[in-house]
Amino acid sequence: MDFSFQLHSFRRDVSNFSILKYRNFEGYLVTGQHSGTHWLKYMLSCAIAHQIGRPIPAHTENSNSNDFIGHPKHKRMYPEAPRIASTHQIPHRLYDSRIFRSVAYTPPTAVLVRDMQHALVSYYEKWRLKLDMPFSEFLKGDKTGHNHWADIWWHIRFYNRWGRTMERFPDSTFYMNYENLRERSAAELHRIFKHFNVEISDESIEFAIFESSREKMAAKAGVEQEAGNGQFVRFDKRDPLEWYSHEDTQFFKDTINENLEYFYGYDYLNR
């Protein structure tokens, strides 16, 4: 593993106390950057709303859809609803310590990941104007974490840290792939609620999927933002791998091969 990246990762992993600080809830929804956070969070929220007879969130964008699932420190809107928190955080080193877990409660955790190459393109296209650099430059990123956010190095840290946590505590932490969530939405939603020990009916799951269609969510989105400056990109008609030049692809494979420890079922090296 690259030494400067390893040093940066260690410094961050012993200084980020957020997940250690907020642990008093039934479930933790952890999502990678641009891995389907808005969609999954909204589906779960709609299912809970239907189950307890409350209105579904009026908005779909992350900052305004915290009626049921939000940051751990957000005040609960409906006390009768299960307390589920959402975060992009990478855990502190103590979070996968057996000694820490023997004396402190840690909530069951579901981790959502997406094909890293796709997630990187999605982030770049959403913030292309703000980034003001070619995709190749963004891809190479900053292994010390000072000049970029959600670049390849951030994703590797996220994958490695949560991968280690899942390896050490497989009963309390599991992962799901964004691609599987799209294909088997109902089964994955049931899987999450079961893991969080939250009772949910088939009807509530079906309702959540219906209300979370692309068209319905788009109608409840916030003010339309300029393409490349906060607007999500869709890949319905274009393969995200088209953004990668031959040199970009080789850099990605070399970096992954040297630094990524947990692949979550993705076969990056044989593409």
C-alpha cells in the first residue's frame, strides 16, 4: 500500500469520532458517495411512513428528507418511528475493536456501495463546474486528502475500513451493492429492516418502491440545479467507463491493485 496514503488513512481513522459519538439508535445506514443514498433513504422512509401511518417526506434531496432517517444528531420528528441514522462517515479505528464492542453498544449497520468507477464519474459530473479540472486529474485525486473529496483515495478508504469492520463483525454489519438494489429492491429493503430488527409489511415495501420511482422522486426534488454544478447525472444511455481513457483505466487498476483490500464483489482488475 502507498505509504503516504497509508499514513493519511491512519491519521483520519484515529481522529474521526463521529460514529463513536452517535450510537443510540436501532440501525445505521452507511452509504458510499454517489452510491444511491437519496434513493435508498427515501425508499426506507416511505416504507416506515406507510407502516406507522405518517406522511411520506415532502422532499427527496438528502438535506430536506430527514423526517424518518437523518444525521444521528437530528431531532426525531416521529417518536414512534424506528430510529435509523444515515451517514457517509468512515469509522474510527476503535469501531472495529473487540474490546470497545465488549463494553459499548454499536447499532447494526447496513453499508451501501456502488461500482467505484461509476461512482467516481457520477460525483465528477455532478460537481464538474465546481471542480474545474479534467476527469483524469480528478481521478488521480489527492492521496493525502487535502485537495479533493470523494476521489479514488476516499473511496478506497471507505471500502477498506468498512470491509474490515464487516470481516470482524459479520453478524452486525453487512453490505449491499447498488446494482443489486436496483434489480431486487424489495428483497434488499426487507433485508435491511430485518437486520435493524424493524417489523415492516410487504405492503409497506411495495408502497415504498412505487413512491420511489424516478419520476415521482424527480417531481419532489428541490430547485433544479445547473448541470455540472449540483445536478445528478444519469447514465441510462452512456456507459460511465467511457469517461476513462486508456491511461485512466490503467491508473485505476494499478491504484486499486496496490491499495484496495475489499472488493465487495466487483471485478475491477479484469475489465
